[in-house]
Amino acid sequence: MLDPSRLGVLKAIAAHGSMARAASALGYTPSAVSQQIAKLEREVRTELLDRKGSGAELTPAAWLLVEAADEIAAVLERAQGRVEALRGVPSGRLVLSAFPTACRGFVAAAVGELTRAHPELDCRLVELDPNRAIARVTRGEADVAVVHDWHNTPLVLPPSLSVSPVGEDVADVALPVAHPLVGRDVLTPEDLADERWISQGPEAMCHEWLTRTFRQHGMQPDIAYQVEEYESQVALLAAGLGVAMLPRLGRGVLPPGVRVLAMRPTPSRQVSAVWRARTDQRPAVRAVLDALRRHWSAGSRPDGETQP
């Protein structure tokens, strides 16, 4: 009989594209991954990897086994959910992923509550941007993800995932305190056409949203500073180096050198939770979803008033 754990290793190679990346994702050494594949090849008496130099491609037989691994994982996950549902107690390991401002804004409080309320639940947290988080949930490497999508930059979810809205997060324009536009009540994209922007890199959803927003008005934003971390963006703002779009979720208190103003049309993003549909019955998943909604509604999320 085939070893499900070895099938899982093969599935990881298919998902990540190489033995080295699969080893990193699984927490194994590359040598251990190679040994598992060698044992699996002996079990099925056929080659599973077409090794070319430092790389390797899956053979047709390997893809058949990957499909079987997906089916086995689905059956086992549904069975686990049913057993836990019979007990009615959130338990076992659950990996939750969330983007950075969500971690600060309300997810940390939700995880704290879960840890105290459910001693049999081992809730782990991984900070990731939405696209990477969705990929992890799809592959079974995370169980629930807190994600966001902007009104003009929607997320694309595979049919295997369920999604539930958590709340709406509004963004404001952030400017250095000495900027000539600080005296305005409201700003428009046209007011900001010639500004130098501080934003995340091209692979981030916020970057894509900013680009699309200005393109809709026939403009291309000049993203002069590509900065991933929120604190670094705020530091650049305080240094007078550009303008930025800052969501209110997880914003906290801004330094004296930074002001925020409303923008019209109002930029907003939908914050949602996603999980694999086949885990719907698992009490741990339901408990996490309930905690996330509760801490959003309870005000763990600071809205951050705009400043004149």
C-alpha cells in the first residue's frame, strides 16, 4: 500500500515546482525529500521525476499519484472534521494566515481569545499577503486566511474555497504635514496626478489597486518608493518624500509629521476569511471564523479618523 506521507511529499513538489522549494515548505532537508521520492519510486516500480541537471519534472505517472494524493487528503480532512464535529470541541492544529494590517488590527486579539478559550486548539499564525495566503490554503498548508480585495482589484478564488465577508476597510491619502494639499477637505485622483508615491511592490494587491485607480482616470501614478513594510512607508512620509494610500485597519497613531485626508471616490477594500469548503464541519474552523468576526465588530480594528 502506498504511504500517504510520501504522496504528500510528491504533491508538495508538484505545488512548489522543485524538490528544494518543497523541502522548505515541508520543513524537511532536500536530502530527506529525495529519499522519500526514491522510496515511493520503489513502491510503484516506476520513475516519478525526470531529473535534468539541478531540476526535475514530474512524469505522467507522478501526476496520476498527485491526483490520488489530492483525493486522499480530501477524504482524510473530511473525516477529521466529522470526528471533531462529533466531539463538538475546537481542537488540533489550525494554521491561520493574515495580511500585516489585519494581524495588527484584529487578528492578534482573535488568536489571543482562541488560545485562552480553547486549550485543545493549537492555533498558529502566519503573516502573508492575500495571494500567497490563498495559495497556502488551497494547497492545505494553511486552514483559514484573512484576505482583502479592492473594489477594482478583486481576488480570484478557486472553487475549492469558501469565503465569508468580515468587514470593509476604508483607506485615506497620507501626506507630509508641510504638503500644500494638507489644507484640503477631500482629494481626488486629479489632485494627486503629479505626486511621487510610496507603495508596495508590483506583486502586492495595494500596488495593483493604486495603478488601476489612476489608469481609470487616464493617469499613471509615479511610484518612486517601493516599500513593503507599513512602518517604513510612514517613515518616508514623515521625511517628506512622497504620498501614500493608507488603509485605516491597523494604522495606529501616526507621527506628527504625517496627515491623512479623505479621497473621493472613497477607496475601500473588502476584508474576508477563506477556507477549504471540505473543512466546513470542523469546529476549529468555525471557532476561528466566529472570533475573527467578533473582534472586527468589537472594535479591535481602529478606524483612524482623518485629520484636517
